[in-house]
Amino acid sequence: MNESFRIAQKIGLMFLPNSPIPTDIKQWATQQLRSKSPALGIKSASSYKKPQVLEWPKSLQPSLQKRDEMFWAFKENKEKFRRNMPGFQSEADKSRNRQENLMEDLDALKFAHRNVYGEDQLRLRFSSFWANHFRTANIFDNGNHIGHAIDEAILANINSDFSNMLYKVTSHPSMLIYLDNTYSAGPNSNEAIWARSNGRQAGLNDNLGRELLELHTVSPSANYTEADINGAAKILAGWGAEPGRISGDNLISLSERNRKIKEIGGTLNSWDYYKTNYAEPGNKTVMGKTFGPGKDALRQLTDFLAVHEHTINHVTFKLAQHFVSDNPNQTDLDHISRIWRESNGNLDQIHTAVIELAIASKEPKFQWPMNWLFQVTRLSGANAFVGWEEEKNNDYNDNIMRTRKIFEELGQGFWLPGQPNGYSSDKAEWLSGEMFERRIRFATSLYNGGFPTQKVEDIMNRIGANNVTRELVGSVMGGRRKFVALMCSPEIMGLENA
């Protein structure tokens, strides 16, 4: 594989059929970090003509408050179904409720479209890395918020610094809902005192405090204690809105819902929602540092953790393993860590260092199933996903699989249920017969129903395919088998370079 495509595969998403190939791949790669593009996609996938690539409509990118209200409406309607109320009895009514009020399928499609049609492929790859690092899987009613977190907490801060991204993600309703922080009350909070005196339950939930230390920042190598986790949980107590649960079992109007929301948290902005009656009073201590009372303590905590030496080492290794090598050497790790310290966690400089090392390293990097699908779709000019009108209207044909089903079959997706530790970047986790067979099925489906615009021979010539790949493709007969052989070759999957 020639140098341009080798780098585009390793740290990007491959070049679209009509995209010019940069002559200076290092300059192109670093410029890509700052090359913002809108959310691009297609309105409809057609087998008769190539779909036009357009900007996603604003109506399908609702604000956070709108998402909160949509999810509240979804939950209210579910209550109406439970009560068998008129207009909320049939399967069609249930389907309409999902289509009108739940965003996860459209958000997942938007994410896929951006990765297939987007022009800022390196920004998108780094965005996926951070979305995996700060995993907020689709459980516990946070599905309507995952897409907003990826776009506004991660991608919008990809050129910021780690401390800012850490704070934005930690305080985002997607994370707060996913890890149960919305119900967490300090043991000495007014809520907990009231609950105890009335025979109710309210107490501290340390899920987010634990993952903040274990996964997102310092890692167990820092030898933090249960007391440190407890201290982090106390700082987090009070953070988190309840967009779908504020009304309990009672059906209320939107205006009444908003009044109650604002009364409890002081705002309708669920990204800045802090319930003072749930907050733990007084100072808290985490890893030897004392933090004062109130909501500002969270930002102080994330700033402290963001530049901690164990955070730098932990996240540096994850970046290097994802983009540079399965077994990054100490010299490379030291270089990224030094840039992190010198820049005080500036992501632009950290990402640039990772890019330079990935270019210099000749080791191949095996691609996640998700990235592989985006890459082969871009290389071949095929349609792997429906258009937004088809997703919105639940209008699927036999050629293209449902968006939700695609990610389920890949075994990877940010809108699937899952654990907060995310997906491994170690190729050993993905090298199984089952996972390889899935890629074969996807490549076959892409050829049969995606209508690739590029011929196999032209793709191999454009990327500078190696002799092993050409011999593999030449060993089988028929267009479909040749396409599958190419797209599932070790070279295209990232198992070998030359």
C-alpha cells in the first residue's frame, strides 16, 4: 500500500473515490486536525443513481433541551400505553412514539454518514477514539443523549485540551444518566436526611466516581483507595437531570414538567444541572487534594485529574496503542507524555505527536470492525447505509440493513448496550473466526446491495496494493469473490503493510 493510503488507513478513514491524494501526507494529516466539516450524509439511498451528499438537516439535529423534552414525551406516552389510553394502544402507536421521540437510530446513522462522507476524516477518527474512551453505552435511558455527547462534548472539543473535554463529558447528561449519577445523593445532603426520616432510600452512588478514576483518568496504577472513590462520588452528588422521570407516574403537561425541572435544578439546561438538595455539604478529599463545597468542585477535580502523571501515562498508552502500534515502545510513549506535560494537555499538540509517530512507525494497525466498514465503503464508493429520510420513516429496502442491525452485526457501536471500559484497541481482541466471518458477510452485502462505483482492479492500483493482496484477489473467480477477497485481505484490514 502506498504511503498516502497507508497513513489514511492507520489514522484516518481512507480517501473517497474522487478525493485528491495529498502529496505531503504529514502536512495533510496535521491540517486535517483543524479541518472542520459539517455533518454530511445522504437523504436517500438509491440503487439507480448515486445519492447526492448533503448537509444533515437541522431538524434532525435537535438541541439538548429539545432532546430532553422528546424523551420526556416518549416516557409519558409509554405511561399512556400502560394505562391503555385512547390513541396509545396499537403497535403502530408504539412505533410512532419511538420514531417521533427517540433519536438514537438517527444519531447512529448521522455518525455513520459523517464517517463515510465526511471530509475531516482524522478529526472523526480521533473523535471515535475519545467516544470510546468516554463510553456511554445505550442503557438506562441515555440513548437520546449519546449523539449529542459525541458531537458537542467530544468532537466540538477535539482541538481544546483534555481537562476541558474531561469536564464536558463528565458533566454531560449522557454520562450522568448512564452511570446512575442522577440519583446520587450525598449521605449528609438534605435529600438523604429527608429520605431517612420518611422511611425512603437515598444515598451515594459511586459508579461515575469510580469510572472517572479507573477508566477516564489516573487508572488503578495510581493506587487510589475506596475513600478516594467515595470523595469523587461526593463531589459528583447532585449532578444530573432526569429528563424522562421527573413526572413519576403522573401525566403532566410540558409546561408543568419544565416548571418542576427548573424548581429542582435551577435551570432547564441539563448540561449544567445541579441539585443542591442532593449535594454533599463541606469539603471533600480525593488523592490527597481537598476540594471545597458546591458545583465548582467538579471542574476543580477534573482539572486536577487531567494533568495527573498517572492520567498522562494511562491515556498516552491508549492513544499509542490505538493509532501507532499494538505494542507501543517506551520511546514513543515518553514522547507523547512529554508533549502532554509541556502543553498542559493541549489535544492539538498531543494529537499531532500521535500522528507523527504513526507516520514514522511502519508497523501495521489492525482496524476496528466499525472503522474497517467505513474505510471499505469509502474506498469502493458503495452505499452501506440508508438515507436519513428512510431512517426517519422506517423505510428500508432489501438491499441495505437497518442501521441498528449493522452495528449489532459488526459487534461494535456506541449506541449498543455495553460496559464503560469501551472496546479494546488490541487486535487480539478482534482476531477470531467469528469476527472475520462477519467482515466477509459485510463485504458480500456491500457488493451485492451497496452497488460499488469502483472496480477491484482500480482500487488496488489506486492504493498501491501489495503483491500478496493482488495474488489473493487473482486466486478467486468472479467480481463478488474478488471484491470480498480485497476488502477482507490482511492489507486492507490493517494486518500487514507490504
